[in-house]
Amino acid sequence: PDLVIPRGSDPIAEYRNPALFPSMFPTLFPYGIGGFDDDTRDAPILFQKHIEYLLDLADRRFSLHRSFVFVALNIYQRRTAHLHTSLTVKKSSFDSIAPKLAKMSAERLDRVARHLEKGGKESELSGEDRDVLTLMREVSTISSRIPGSSSAKLHLRNEIRAY
């Protein structure tokens, strides 16, 4: 059988795409089936459980593959980050930060990012655009459920010390 490898400039969907892993790893999924997030299954399988199953198979081809484990971990970390990342602000600055955060737009973030990327100075930004930099300094993210993150390591360290 011929193997069709898709190519192009358009990114491939990472979510709800059962063909993602079979197309990335044709040697591991030789028939092009067995990918994740497959809606045709009678019972849905969680991404993490499916990865664990593949890595625990007696046939060690998944666990010994050069890049499968790293790609699977990366996708799992990103999915977890999308679902379990929280924002925190110091209580003393909450009243001034909350309205700025509420009216922040993706367009403004992009505009400031492009300005700074081109080597622009903070002093050249308008007052509203400076709010982006204020938020970057004042708002922190918490991601303790993301495996491998510094917050997750700190969480595990605290659990160990609790014994």
C-alpha cells in the first residue's frame, strides 16, 4: 500500500484529529488507525490513558521510539495548560489590575508584541498599550497540574515533605 504524507502551509489540527499521530508516526501506526480522540470508538479513551497504554505494551516500539514519547508529552502538557492554568494577582493591586485585565484584547497584545519584537521602546507605547506591560509584571500564572512545570515539581516536593 502507498503511504500518503500530507504537506502544506496550513497547520494540522491538534484537537479531535484521530489522524494526527498516525500521520506523524506511520511506522508506529502502519494501518493509519489507532490515533487519539477518535469519535468512532464506542467508549471514549482519555488522551493520557491512551498514551500510558501504548507505552506499557509488551511490544516496546512506542516506548523505544526516538521522538514519540517527547511529542506525546509535549501535546499532553499543552492540553493540560489550556485547561488548568490560572492567573494570580497580589491582593493589594487587584483593584487596579482587574479592570485592565477585563478590557484587554488580543489585538492590543499582538500590537505590543510586534512593537517590542521590532526593537521598539516602552516609552513609545500609548497609555493603553503600556497597560499590557503592567499586566505582564503584575499578573502571574499558576500551572501546578502541568507535568514537568516548575509549579508541578514544587507541588510534588511539598507532598513529599508532608509525610
